[in-house]
Amino acid sequence: MPGTHGTGCGCVHEEDLAGQAQLLLPWIDVPAVIGLNEEVPNSASSTFRPYENRLEDRFSVETPEGDEELMIKVPFVSPAKVTAITVIGGDGGTAPSKVKLYINKEELDFTTVGDMEATQEVDLVEDFHGALQLPLRAAKFLSVTHLCLYFPQSLGGERTRIHWIGLWGVGSEHKREAVVTIYESIGSKKDQDVKDDVLPTMDAA
């Protein structure tokens, strides 16, 4: 499960956030997010939430026991520059150990992913507070309309669980009003007030 707030919890508080990137949640078509090999249908979209709600452990996507592979297909409402990713995985070895990212490959699935070179592969670590922003090679993610996140394995090797995913970068400002309208149509009051949050970054490997 995600971490909890408290003294020494490891969270990065809002007043400590640096203005280097925006959380791209307002530019993601959340209702259209698709998860492949999710144990509970349509649960992958719940991992895309406002930063202040990232530790709500009732939301997660999980693969069936004995099967680690998970693919999440993320459409954007307009082209965005993606510069970093944050992943809060599950405890007990269910956190993913790496993610392979593919841009603008909407047709990708488990049968074709092995034949396609990833735009970038990122090694992940256990981050129960969403305090780490893992940098991407921004020059390769300049005009993203669709992002496929492929998690081939977990740290424990039995199944993969993810509680929250944060994509960071620069979105098209004129599209934000349209996305708020989408949130209103599905009755999500919290998502109407999404803030453009940012985090300190780690050096790229």
C-alpha cells in the first residue's frame, strides 16, 4: 500500500515543490485509459488522480496472481511534452521493477510489444510516497498524444500492483477547460480542482 503521512514519512509537501514541471493529469483522457491484464476491469484509470490524493490506497490496478505483466495505455486530449514519471507501487514485492514507455503506438499489446523498441526504459524503485520524479529523455517525448506504459515484471515476481502514476511535463494550456468539462460529466468534484503540482527530480541514469 502507499505510505502514510506523519513525521518522517518521506512525503514532499506542497510548499517544498519546485516549479520545474506540471502534473499532466488535466491533459490525460482519464476515462479512456485502458489496462491490459488487470485483475479488476477498468481499474487502471484509477491510478491517475490529483497529487494530493496519491496516497489513497483504495485505488489501484493489479494483475492476477502469478502473472506480472501489466500494460496501461494512456491517451492525451492534446499533444504534451512528457519529462518525468512517478510510480507508487504496492508493498510485499508487488511494485513494478521497471517500465518501458512507447509514444504514439495505440495498437500496441502483449503480442507486439516484444517486436517494438521502447522509446525509453526506466528502472523503478519502491516509492510509497510518490516523492521521486524519474526523468525521461525529453527530446524523445516532445509531442505525445498516446503513451503506452509496459510493466514487464514486479520486484517480487508474483504479481504487479500500482496505486498511483504521475506523468510530468508541459501540456497545452488551451485544452485544460475541455478536460475539466470531462471530469464534471463523470461527477468527480475532486478532479475539477486539480492543481499543477511538481516534484524534485532525480538525475537521469
